[in-house]
Amino acid sequence: MKKSSDALRTISEVATDLDIPKHVLRFWESKFTQIRPMKRGGGRRYYRPADIELLKAIRHLLYGEGFTIRGVQQIFKREGIDYVKSFANVNGDEATPLLTPKTVEKENPAEKITNSHIKVALKKDSFTKKLDPKQKVLVSILDEVEECRKILA
């Protein structure tokens, strides 16, 4: 019997659905205060659909996009929870460009030319070492565009 989409899920069900060990979900709860599953008797966790959506987004940013936990925390701080949730339904198999998350397409592009989380990621040497030569060229172009935007603003 399949649960309804609004039903609460146990940590085991969520771990299976996201293909993540249970201890990782518990660890993420300690690092991301935005994850707040309901806890019932004995400390048993029950995840709401909104919690699962947020976990999917965090999983994509960490495993799919290569951000560090600190980088995702800074995205939460700068962009907010709704922005992070926009990454929940991004399919890891398809080629999703790092520089164009879904909310950028919905908003006015002139208001969101730069993405602060990209800057956070680019400051990490380990991240830039993973880039291929074409991506490094794009990063340098992004820097030039940012400088031009500052001059024109």
C-alpha cells in the first residue's frame, strides 16, 4: 500500500527515497536548522513533505552541484529557504548548468545577474580544481561581467 503524498515519512523511508544513510540525515539536521522534522515519543522523526523537499534540494546542492556544507549554509543565509527548495526537483541525470538555477529563470534576470552562492563556491580551491578548462573560462567571463555590472550600476 502506497502512502499519500501528504503523509508523514519516517527517517527510514526518507533515507531510502533519497538514497542517503539515516545517519547523514541526522547530521544534516545538526548543520541545517531549516530541517525540522516532527519528533514524537522516543525521539522518532517524522518528515513532512516540505522537509523532504528541502532534503532533496540539499542533497542536490551537496552531491549534484559539489557545494560544501558551509557553502549551502551560506546559500540559505543569503538567498533564503525558498531559493534552496527550488533545487529539489532538479534531476541529477540531466545536465543542469551551475550558473542558472530555476528561480533565476522565474525572476527578472536584471535583478539576479550574479548568484552569490557561485561566488562562495568559486572561493574554494577544491571547487575550482574540479572545473574543466571551458568552465574556468566561463568563470573568468563571469568575473568580467560582474566588474562591468559594478561600473554600470
